[in-house]
Amino acid sequence: MSAQTPSKPTDTTHPRGQTTYERYLRVDDLLDLQKPPAERLHPDEYVFQITHQTFELWWKLTIELLQAASDALRSARFDDAAIAVRRATSAQDVVCAAMRQLELVAPADFLVIRAGLGDGNGGDSPGWRGILRATPALWESFAAALDQQHLTLVELYARPREWPAIYGCAEALTDFDEQFHLFRAAHLKLAQRHLGPQSTGTGGMPVAAMEKTLHHLLFPALWQAREELVARAQTEQAAQS
């Protein structure tokens, strides 16, 4: 029996931008958002732009998810709120992973890219600022939900199984705060890796001053509740001894 000749794949090629996939995702627009090779100060300016552009996309999604969580909390839909916050946290995982691409840029090459940024800096990011604006409102919604349940945070953490749904929200918020803190720490290490620990960062902020932001928590009451829980346990143990 003779071997069959493999059939040729059907030719489904289209001019750029003509497929349904490309039109739906607006791929043409997306791929035109980076500098063409002839305009780049350095080849790695391409990865610098792409990485930060993806940050903005994921942060745009994050802001919508945090707002959705806030809305769900106001309606006492605790499971929906927790899911939205967990998805927002997962988005920060992607952002942190993408930052590795910037760590692979050599310090000397980064200085070439940096010259083209002028006074631009990460603090100008609309996505970053949007998250910082969205989190206080989210906390207010969560605190109001606690009040409606006649609960304090310490009571919730002392007996989490009595209120599993709202406890799940509290832990989801803690996860988000932790992951956002890890991004800040990774960003600081990136600046130190490119510029050294005592230099001035892009936009004029000293790298050393960036370390102070590591003490800024989005939801400090969640962390303080743990300290109060420890203090309560120590007091009870002392009373029993």
C-alpha cells in the first residue's frame, strides 16, 4: 500500500488586521503603540515600553475589579466581593512576573533608555494612581459591611468560622495588600539593580526614599487586627497562669 500524500493545509492567510481575531482585539492598534526600531534609543526600549504598557492594562482591570468588589460588599454579596478581589490579586501576580523582563536589562542600557524618559516616572501611572484611589473606597465598603454584621475585625479573626463569607473577604483583601506590597518591594529592587541604592530615581525621587513606601499598607487595620489578636491571647494566657 502506497503512502498517502499529506494534504496541504488550507490557505487561511489574510492581510494584516483583516481577521476577526485581529479586529476584535484591535491588534493593529496594539502593535503600533511601541516605537519602531529606527526611533528607539536602545533595542531594549521595546521591552521597556511593552512591559509598562501591560502594567497599565492589568491595572485598568484591577481598578474595575476593586470597584466591583466594593459594589458587592455594599450589597452584602460577600462571595462575589472575595472573588473580585482574588482576581485583582492574580492580576498583580502577572505584573510582578512581567517585571522580570526589566531586571534583564543591563544597567548601562537602562541609562540610555532613561535619558529619553525626561521627568517621567512610575508615580505618574494612571493605573497606579487609580488603584491608590480605589482602595480607600473598597475599605470603606468592607468596614460598613462589618458594622452591619455588628462585628469588629478582632472578633472576626478570633472566630472566623462563625462568619466564613466575610472572613473570606478579609483574607482576600489581605492577599491583595500583600501582593501590592510585594510589587513595591520588587520595584524598589529593580531601581536599586539599575541605579544603585543611593542614586536618584527617574523623576527625581531618591532611591533610598522609595524604601519608605514599603511601610505603606493599603489596609493597615487588617494587620493591626492580628496584633490585637496576639495581645488578647497573651492576656488570656497570663490570666490562666
